[in-house]
Amino acid sequence: MSRDDPFDTTDISVLFVCLGNICRSPLAEGVFRHLAIERADPTRLSIDSAGTGGWHVGHPPDPRSQAVARQNGISIEQQQARRVSPEDFSRFDLIVAMDGTNLHDLEQLRPSGSSARLARLRDWDPEPGDGDVPDPYYGGPDGFDRVYAMIDRSCQALLNDLLA
Ligand code: 4NP
């Protein structure tokens, strides 16, 4: 399908995962949903995010993630952090980790026999660097700008791949 077609009818089922589910994966969820609803049938999208750790369960995204999303026209403040569950490995076709540690933790959590595909987000980044979306939690706001750019590039390429 070409980029000019209004939407595709492919089922898209993606869970984005980081450590706390308050900085990186909420941004990836918001960016990817924003891109996907422009090009795919919204009723066939299943997009969510979760964390491998439980410290922030029920919390909204970090205010710095909310701010960088808002600057780019994307609203993520309605999201609530949750932890990855065993059911996620059957509910989602693709589980996308932000970094290698998240990926390793997901491999440990994966129930035997689950068919979900696991990957890192920057596997799709045309400028992949070391392959990790770095954790911006303990840094300044410029870290969130850099993370946003990586997530945006990677989500565009991921969506192109899933719709190809
Ligand atoms: P995230 O960032 O994994 O991108 O949501 C973090 C948020 C909180 C903590 C660590 C990373 N924490 O240790 O509380």
C-alpha cells in the first residue's frame, strides 16, 4: 500500500515496554497511536504500554514526557502506568522493549509457548546508535527531547514495516 492511501485494514497489535511505564513507553504508545490512526483502521489497532517494574502503577506519565508529547501535538496525560502481565504475551502480537534490559526481563517473564514476537524499538531506527532508548528519568529535559526523536523515527519505521 502506498503512503497516499487513507488507511490499511491490517490488524496492528503492539505493546511498548520500559522499566517504569512513566517516561519512554508512554511516549512510544502515544506517538505510535498518533501515527497509526492516520493510516490504519482504528478498530483494528491494539496499542498499549506497560512497565517491567511496579513502582509507578496507576500514575500518569512523567510531566517531562507529557510536555514533550504536547509540544509535538500528542496527548498522553490520560495514560496510567501498569505492569507487564503474563496475558500480555498472548494479547499482543509484538512486544517492543525500549532497551536491552527491558528485553532481557521480558524474555524471563514470557510464558512458555507464547507466540508474541519480542524486539527492541531501535531495531527499526534508521539511526540506531547502540540500539537502546536510554532511560531519561534521572536526567534533564533535553534527555526527553532526544528520547522523543528516537521514538518518533523508530515508530514511523515500525509502522511502515507492519503495513508493508
Ligand atoms: P521509564 O523511566 O522506564 O522510561 O518509565 C523510569 C521511570 C522511573 C524509574 C526508572 C525509570 N524509577 O526508578 O522509578
